[in-house]
Amino acid sequence: MDRQQFSIAKPSLGNTSPIQFIRQSIEELKKVSWPTRTETAKLTLIVIAVSVAVGLYIGALDFLFTKLVELIIQ
């Protein structure tokens, strides 16, 4: 296979003025599919729930290992 088929387009950083960069950024942000308020709320609750669950799991393991080490030391 020819290597040029897989080349990645490189943005030209030297020819873009700050104003043009901001305009292009705004245009790209308009193309983004933003989540709805309901989707954002649901996903936020999922992240919080998973974080709490992982925290409790790690906390329980820490407690168990601490007690195990205390038993071994005594």
C-alpha cells in the first residue's frame, strides 16, 4: 500500500490570524452535537453514583486491609 493514502492533514499554524482562528473555532463549535439538559443531568447523576460506589469499594478494601495488617502485627 502507498503511504500517502494514510497521511494525516496537518493544520497550517503560521497562516492563521487570531481573529480567523476564533472565527473557525466558533464555526466548529456550531457543528457539535450538544447534549440536552435532561441528558446532562442523567449522565451527571451516573458519574456521581459510580464515583460514590468506587469510593465505598476502595474505602471498604482499605478498612479490611488495615484490620488485616493490625491482626498480623499483634
